[in-house]
Amino acid sequence: MSSLLSPCNAKDQPRTTKSLSDSSPTTPSLTSRGLKHERVSRLDSSGAYDREAYDARRENRMAARKKAEEEAGCTDYKKMYEEAMSTNERLKSRLQGSKQELVLVQTQLEKVTQRKITMTERSNERSMLEKEKRETRVLQKKISDMEDEVKIQTELQNENQRLKDENGALIRVISKLSK
């Protein structure tokens, strides 16, 4: 983008100089007369260059060239500015679209993660329920086993009591017989 706004140099633009041979003279004598006249006008009466006239003509040529470059440069700058502005606007609109798309994707991602979390919670709850059910089954089995053991133990205690009673009766009978 910086290349779009670089200043115009005389080096960047092709140089258009018009020589006397490029002009279309009507007769060859006019061309040679023009060349002679130009040479003569550069020379003063002593045969040396008229430095002031040469400098004035050179300054006029330079000013005209500068003015042309400035006019060309101004239109180029304006054109480059407009291109840069249109590019900026296009990029801004793309950025805005990308931001909106990013927001949509983020909301969708959030929804998916929430669903995943709820699903994992549900599956965790299910697994916890299943574990609890297994544990309750195991505990119920242990309880039933313990109840069975308690029943057996009470039966054994009853039988033990009965045997004690019988043993006591037998001891009394034996003690009466031995007397």
C-alpha cells in the first residue's frame, strides 16, 4: 500500500523531450534556419553564450516540466488515494463479515460445549445411578445373607439352649442315680 502513495519521480516516468528533428517542419530550410537561429540567439556578439538568456529559458523549461509533473502527480495521488480508500472500505467490510462469522462460530461452539457438558453430566449421572443400583443390589444381597446368618444363628442359639437344658437334665439324672 505504501507503494501506492509513493511520490512521483521524474525517473519513474518516461522522459518526453521533443527534439527539433521530431517536429514536422514544412521545409528543410526552416529546420536548419531554426537551428541556426537558436545557436545565434545563444551567442552574443562576441561569440560567447548569453548566460542569462540561457538560464531564463532553462528555468522556464524546468518550471513547465515541474508543473506538468505536479499535475500528473496530483491526479495520480488522487487516484491512488481513492484506490486506497476503496481497498480500505472493502477490507473493512470483509473484516466486519469475518467478525460476525467469528461471533456465530463462537456461539455455536459454546452451544456444542454446553451440550457436551450436559451429555457428560447425564452420562455421569447414569453411570452414578448404575453404580448406586449395583451397590444397592450388593448391599441388599449382603443384608439378605446377614439375615440368613442371623436366622441360622438364632436357630443355633435355640438348639444350643435346648442342648444345655438337656445336658442339665442328664446331669441331674446321673447325679440322682449315682446317689
